[in-house]
Amino acid sequence: IALAASWKSLFGRKLKDTGSEGEFGADGFEGESYRFYKGGLFRSNKTVRSELDATLQEGLNAQFSSIKASTAEAAKALGLGTESIDSFTKSVKISFQGLDEKGIQDKLKETFDGIANDLATGVLGTAGAEFMKTGETAAEALTRLSTNITAANAAMETLGFSLFEVSLKGADAASTLIDAFG
């Protein structure tokens, strides 16, 4: 048994990582699945690549499309451009090694939270940082600002008052008003 174990550690390979990698872009997610095997002392490492599972491919594309659409809608509510959304690309490598179904879902959520934040950062630009609250991500700030200016303007219009300017400053003023009234 000891000889077999030694033989395997010298000449064998062991599965060390499995997951998906590729790029999110204009056409959704383009990528593949991978399995990485760590080689022994006298054997090289090996990565085996295969076509991505169709269900996973569809899920990644649907989620990415949804995030892009909601980011664009928020940008338009603030009078901001969507060029950064249209040209957005992000390469990812998502490891599923050792994860159960909940762990995989958590890993995918973490990946998409990062993508949403990157998209929001592109939309808000450097000027957007001044309107973020402490501890707030760009995605959270974009959502808060767009939701608050939409709600405040709807309420102001109903009451017959003038509307907040559709801009980051107008959204910040609307957000302050919403915070004041809860």
C-alpha cells in the first residue's frame, strides 16, 4: 500500500479544482467548464476543458442580461449614459471545487454582485463616489439614488410641486428627502 501511494504521488494526478471560466460581454457569457489536475513529482499538471452545461450557460446569460437591464434603467432614471454598460466586459474564473449546491449558488451570487458593482461604477463614474454613503457599494448607491429620485418625483408631481432635477445631485437631494421622512 505504501508503495502504491508513493507511486501515485510521484506519477499520478489529483483533481484540485473544477469550475467555469470565460468572459461576460455584449453577447452574454462565453466560456467553458474546466477540471484542473495537479500532477505528481514526475507528472505535469493538466487542465481538461469542456463545453459549459446548457442550463448553467442559460442561467449565466439570463442573470447577466437582467443585471445589465436594471443598471441601464437606473442610469436612465438619473439622466446618466449607458455606454459603459454596452461596452462592458469582465473575465471570470469561478471555482466550484468542494462546494455543495448552496455553496455554488453563493459563489455565483458573489460573482454577479461583483459584476453589478462594476457596471454601476462604470455608470456613476468618478463623480458618483461623492454620493455614496459609508459602506455602500456602487451598485447599492445607484439603486438607492435611482429609486429615491423616481419615488420623490412621483410624490412631488402628485402634490403639484416641481420635480427634482434628473441628475446625481437631484437624486442625492431626493435621497436626503426620503431619508428625512423615512
